[in-house]
Amino acid sequence: MSPPVPATRNLPFAAARGGVRLAVRLVPKAKADRILGLAEEADGAVALKIAVHAPPQEGRANEALLRFLAQVLRVKRSDLTLVLGAADRRKLVHIAGEPAALMMRLEEELRTWLRRG
């Protein structure tokens, strides 16, 4: 008897030219900076839901998001760029680097939340 085939899971990140793109749904003005889990978007895509303490004023929440992600993913802040969603809760973050290595790191660092999704 062969082992069961794992179900395909929809991930909040994908390889891109020069790195990886990460879909995020941001919750500003939270009690603490933390990952809340995965959030399904209306189009069926999945985003990583992240709360930050900073308010959504003058780019503070966006900067808090990028700093938090850099810390969680153990990358330099300068490797992260907000590609889409500067004034929206839905964001797309580019993480610069070698795509295959970044994909492995994301799966490792986010494994707790990816398993729940």
C-alpha cells in the first residue's frame, strides 16, 4: 500500500524574479506585532495575516510590517520592499534574494501557520 499523497496547499508566497513575493493582510493598531495565521482572500488566494502595533498613518504600519517580517524571516530590512498596497490592508512584499533558498526559509519560519491553513 502506497503512502497518501499530500494535498496541494495554497501558499501566501511564490518565487519571483530576484526573490519571493509574499501576500500579506495587515491589521494595524494591534496590541502587539505578531502573525495571526493565514487569511483566505475573496479570489481564493491566501495571505499571511499579520498584526502590528503601529497605526496606519504616514506609513508607520507599513514600516512596522517590514521590520517585523525582517526579524521573523531573519533577513535584512533592506531586502524587503512593499510592492503593492501602501494604502491598503492587502499588501504584496518582495523579499530579495535567491528564490529557492527563500522559499525554503519561508516554509521553515512559517511552518506553524502553514500547517494550520
